[in-house]
Amino acid sequence: MTWTVEKLVKQLPKLQNPVLVEGLPGIGNVGKVTVDFIIDELKAKKLFRLSSYTMPHSVFVNDKNLVELPSIELYYKSFGDGRNDLLLLTGDVQPIDEVSSYEFSEEILKLVHNLNSKEIITIGGIGLPSAPKKPTVYCTGNSRKIIKKYMKSTQLNNHLYGVVGPIVGVSGLLIGLADKHKIDAISMLAETYGHPMYLGVKGAREILGILNQKLELGLNLKQIEKEIKQIETDMMRRTEELTGVSKATALRKLKRTFAKDLEYIG
């Protein structure tokens, strides 16, 4: 494996049926906006940091005018009241090639399996030629059971076949690989404007509403606009160029494979 996993706590927490929610950079950064908001609102704690020489060969200059490497981190939130605890995956980048994406996804699945997680939710965006007024949130998964669970009493749309192309990156691989670990997995994909400078706040808001209801998170969703404005500048600066590398590489290879235009999801 090419990924290094650094434990950030002295002792691993005992979590109650934790659900992994993944939100790495992608189209509109829908997943990252969603998961970062949850981490901030619930004051989740860092659990693991993952790094690799296969990550983009760049560093950031922070607000102290010092350099720092891009990072991917796994957080946790323990409720202690009978609700499912949370594992929250976020970061500055995604793996940028096929092998590292597979290896990273397997590493995450191994971690969450060891933490007794039996459920995964990945979050991404579906790029459209213009910004939707009210984004539709589509879903797919590795079992009808989990799709039925999350579609009940929500506005999720499961009619994804023929609407979009492949789900590229970690958001797709975690679902595809989870089955052999006996983990149910679902992906929630919100429509957003497919422009690299666009932040998919509306799509993130729709997904947050679903997660808030189904996972009983107790989030104050009225705060999302305020929170997004505070993190927007830093997030876009840190992810714009590196996310572009990931998307460009994936699209180039997919277009060679399918020899036609396609929509990027992730």
C-alpha cells in the first residue's frame, strides 16, 4: 500500500454503529461543503490523517505564510445517546490516478471495518451546463435495502440510469468496493453547475437536509449560508487547482475509453 495512516488519538474511540460520510473535493465541492459543515457544527474530532506520495505534488501557503502539505483526514463524532455515531472523511484533495484511488478506498474501508461501521454514504455533484434553481439529489448504492432506507420520506431520486455517466473517484469506488467488506453503501449526488469556480452550496444544502433527517444530526441548517461564506475563500483557494488535476486526469482517461463526451460525477 502507498498510503500512510497516522493515528491522531491516543486510544481509538468505542463508536456505536458508526456511519461513514465521505465528502472529498469534486464537482462544485458538494461533498466537501457538506461534510465540512457537519464537522464544524458537531465539533467532530480528528481520528486519522492519510498521506501518500501519489497525492498532487503541491503545497499550500497558509495564513501564517508557511507551507503545508495537502491532507485527507477522518473525523469522528460520538453521540452516546443511541443514535448512530459518525465517521467523517474530508480533505484538500482526492487521489489523482486509478491505482492510488483504489488503494486509498481500500485503506478507508479497512479503517471503517475495524471501527465496526456497517454503512457508508458518499457525496458528490453532478455537473450541469447551468446552475439549477433547486437541485435534484439522485442516489444509487450497492443494495436495494440501503436505497429504500434513505429514499423513505425524502426527496431522493433513484432514477439515475441513463441520466449520468460513471461515478469517478472515491465517491464511486467506496460504494463499489464496500460489498466485499459486507458494508451497505449509498451515494447521494446533487445537481450543481459544472464550472471549476462554482461552489455547490444549494446542492450541499439539499443533501444536508436529508442527512439531518435520516441520521438525526440536529443541525441548524439556517446557519449554512453564513458558514459557507466564512469558509468559501479558503476552500476554493485550496481545492481549485488540485481538484482540477484530479478531474482533468479522470476525464481524459474516460474519454479515451468511451470516445465520447460524458458528464463527470464526484
